[in-house]
Amino acid sequence: MSEEVVLSGGEEHIASAISEEVVITFEDVNKWYGEFHVLKDINLSVRKGERIVICGPSGSGKSTLIRCINRLEPHQDGHIVVNGVNLDANVKNIDAIRSDVGMVFQSFNLFPHLTVVENCTLAPMWVKKMPLAEAEQIAMKYLERVKIPEQAQKYPGQLSGGQQQRVAIARSLCMNPSIMLFDEPTSALDPEMISEVLDVMVELAETGMTMLCVTHEMAFAKKVADRVIFMDFGEIVEENAPDEFFGNAKVDRTQLFLSQILAH
Amino acid sequence: MAAVIERGARDSRSTFAKIVNDERNRSIFWQVIVFGLIGYVCWYLFTNTAANLEARGMSSGFDFLGTNAGFDIAWSIIPYEPQDTFGRVYLVGLTNTLAVSLLAIVLTTILGFIIGVLRLSHNWLISTMAAWYVEIFRNTPLLLQIIFWYTAVFSVLPRPKQSIDIGGIGLFELNNRGLYFPEPQPGDLFWITMLAIFVAIATVYFLAVWAKRRQLTTGERFPVFWTSLGILFGLPIVVFLVTGSPLAWSIPELKGFNFQGGTSLPPSFLALFFALVIYHSSYIAENVRAGILSVSHGQTEASYSLGLKPGWTLRLIIIPQALRAIMPPLISTWMTVVKNSSLAVAIGFPDLVSVFMQTSINIGGHAIEIVAMVMLFYSSVSLIISAALNYYNTRVQLKER
């Protein structure tokens, strides 16, 4: 399936815009779900503007890893520092960190009782105390960027999956985040809708946004990623630049995984 | 082309079969049969009843409503004397039923929401206790619970002399004759306080509208909830004090063997009320729990990840969606409360069924008219409630493709 996705604008890797500033740090992070050890000694640092693709078999802990960054999941051991704030049980302004870290979910999670534009204006109005007119202006700007301004007055239930996911991306961007997290954004989509979402994500990458993306879309990884991380059994098994990663994987498990997802 | 000719030829051969096989004709045929049968049954019942009444020399019609009832009613909201008419008895039963039902609806809804939320608690003890509450009261018959509260609780209370003083302040006295409590006696200027209450409600409404508009235009929020609370209580209290506290209380006091002054609710009212509230709150608790669970956890996560605080998430995302699932069964529970209040006959509470369908029929006859009037009352109440529900449903329906 992954080879079928054609991204507009060719295969060439888009220019990197990485600065020296480190915005996310994982230091010896461990996490358990009850008895299940889901993250094992994770060490990772992400610099501003860096684009990271995380892949690995299901249950390997990749979703959990990025959900720890905005503390939708608490970790039990080690340190996670986001934008200079250490995330632990005492963190007071978790809402402030969350409003600066956008997240896009596999199942879209749009608010079904609100229109598309209301989905986009809700958080700016409540969290940033923005007047309605200004919030709507920003919402329309991002809805245009994801190419669905004409759907603004519809409800999520009236849109296709691809359209819904693009609204979800616009909704996150309305908060003007400095980091965007994508948790398998195309896994719940029909094949013909995957590229419309990936195109939006590629355009977002071109703006220099810091992005962490859990995905198996290897065409996207080759085009966008500065680094590809392979996880298995809760560990970071291998991390490398995309050329090295796809052409010359060092670890057997990575090679096996790549042969499986590229074979079909 | 050949097929068309062939079919045409066959149709012309049997016009009768064509008519019989036409779905429209068959549906008209069955509708005529059904309406005919219903009409015949109605006509038969009506003429048969009329003939029988005439044979026994019994009059029919609603003239009896103007005649004296001649019996007493143990407890009533509106004043009633034995010399009053059967029409008055109808009103007494109707107001008694509405009083206990409305009070029970308000309390059972509040209690149901609390129990439903408690059952979702992460605290094992709290959620288990809420679960036991629901399972015990939902799985035993209501009639059993009514009789339990009447015979095992409110009838075996001490006599007036040994009344239980609820709160220990001598104002609420509970004994085997009921619950005695102070009765307000408004003075001359009390209407100003009533006026202040209406002014406060109107002010709060306009405040909410203004605060909403201000948030839309400037983004600034206003603490509507606390301000409203202040206005709602503050304004009437200030006005009440300024006008010289024009409200006296008649306090129940033990004189001899019974209480004088104040007002009271009989044990049968208390038993019916407790049973209705507790029984139906277990249903509402389950509706509330199901409604909240029906909103997927992804909605909460999406809201949190946008930086919305838990309180806002609950108010803006979870509750509006949960209410869609909670309201229809909630309103149908309200209808059930009104209808189930007729089980009052078991403990002698003078509700509509008890005073009108039992006592009145026994004394004055006219069973058909009386049953029809009682049915009219219950079905009007239910139809009004369900009309409100339909209006609500069409307003909040989710739009989908």
C-alpha cells in the first residue's frame, strides 16, 4: 500500500530547517501499563524544526512515546522536558504546554456537535481568550491552508475521512503550536484519501514546523523526515537519516520490519 | 422489446389478477378491513353500554361532577371539605398527584445524576456502593418499595410526644403522623420580595447574554456563575430585609398529644415520595452513566491536547454530547414517575386514582366517565412531556451525511 501513495511535488527530500535549540528531551524514560513495560529506557532529543518519523510494529510503544510529550500518558521513571518544562506529576501548567503542542489522532476526534469552524475556534477563544471574529479569521486561514474553506459551516459527520483529518490538522494549527505530533494520521483512511492528508503534512513540514509523526507511509518519511526512528518492544532499536535507514539498516529487526511493510 | 410485448399480452389476459397483485390495491383493501373492524367494535361497545345503563336506570354524562361528594380526603394541597363536589375531588386528586410527582421528579433527577457520576468514580469504595444502590433499587418492584417505606419506616416512627427532631433545632419534627415543619405566612410587603426574585432572575438572564456577547467580541470572560449566584440570593435577601422582613413563620409546637401550628406531610406522602425518588433515581443513574460513557475518550484527549482545562472540557465537550444520550430516557423516566405515582392506592395516599377512581366510583358510580377523565389526565401529562422531548431532540440532533 505504501508504494501506491503518490505525493504531489515529487520525491525529493524537502530542505531541513533545524536549529541548535533542543525542544524535547527524553532521558532514561520508562513507562508501564500495569505489569506491561511499554517504554524501556528511552533517550531522545528533538531540536527545533526537526522532523522525525517513528515506525515499528504495533504494540511497540511508538504511540505511547509521542503521547507522553503532551502528557496524555504519564511516565513513571526518567525525565521528559518539553520547551524547557520538566513534565512530572507536579507540573502545574500542563494546559499551557498542551496548547503549544498540537496533536493529530488516528481517529480524528473532531467534536461532532460543533461545526468545522467552531471546532477550530473553540480552543483559541477559551484558552487564548481571542474574540470570535479574530478566531474565525485564523480558522479560515488554516482551513484554506488544508484546502477545505468551503466546508467551514458543515458538521464533521458530513465530511469524508480525509476531510475530517485535514480539519483536525487545521484545528491544531489554530492554536499556533510550536510542535506538532501525529499519531498514525492516515491509518484510519481509505487509500484514496491518504495522499490528500500527507500533502497537507508535507506543506506543513515546508514551513519549518517541528514534527513527530508515527506513520508507516514510507514515501512521506523519505520526503520529509530528518530522522527515522524504529521502535520494537518499547525500545528505540535504530535511528538514522532516511537514506541510511531505508537503504542500509544496521539492525536485523529493522530490516525484517522494512521487508514486511515494503513487500505487500 | 419482445419482453414488453409478452408482458402486455399476459396482462390483458387476466385483469383480475393484475388488480389483486397491485400492492396499492391490496394495502387499501386491508386498511378498509381494519378500520371497519375498529369502527364496529367501538360502535358495539358504545351501544351495548348505553343499552345496559338504560336497562339499569343509570344516568350517564358528566352532571355528577356538580353534585356533593360527601366524603373526606385525608390530605390535600388545595382546600377541600366533604360538602365539596366530585369536580373538586377530581381537582384535589389531580393536584395531589402532580405535587408528589413533580417533587419526586426534581429530587430523583438530582439524586440520579449524583449516583450515576459516583458510579464512574475511580474510587473503588464509592463506585461499588453506587453500583449496589442501583442494583438493589432497580431490581426490586416499586410496589414492594412503597409498602416497605410505609409499613417498615414511616408507620413505625415514635408517637408525636417522642418526635424525632430533625436537625435538632425544633423546626422539623418527624413522627408516626408525618413530618411537621414551619409554614411561611407572608406579610403585607412580601410581594416586593417576590418581585425582587423575578427581577434577579431577569438580571441573571441578561447578564448571561451580555457575558456571552462580550466573550465573542473581546474574548474576555466574565465569572457568570458566581455573579449570578450572588444576584439570585443577594437581591431578594437585601430587599426582604429592607422591607422589614415581612414574613412570619408558623412553628409546629407540641400541644397535648399532637402538634399545633406549622404544616405537615402525612406518612403516606413521605413513603410514596421516598419510594418514587429512590426507585427511579437508580434508572436515571444508569442513563447518566451510559450517556457519559457514550462520549469516547478520544474527545477528552483531543480537548486536553488543545489546552482546554478539564472543567471546560466537561462543560464544552463532554456534557453537550452526553446530554443527547441522557435526555430521551430521562424524560421517559419522568413520565414513568407520574404514572407510577398511582401506586399510591396501596398505602392510601389520596392521589387521583385513589380519591377519584376508587372512592368516588364506590360512592357515586359513573365508572366510565371517571375512568375516561383519569385516563385523559395521565395521557395529557405524558403527551406534553413527550412533545417537549421531541422538540429537544430535533434541536440537538447531530448532523450527518
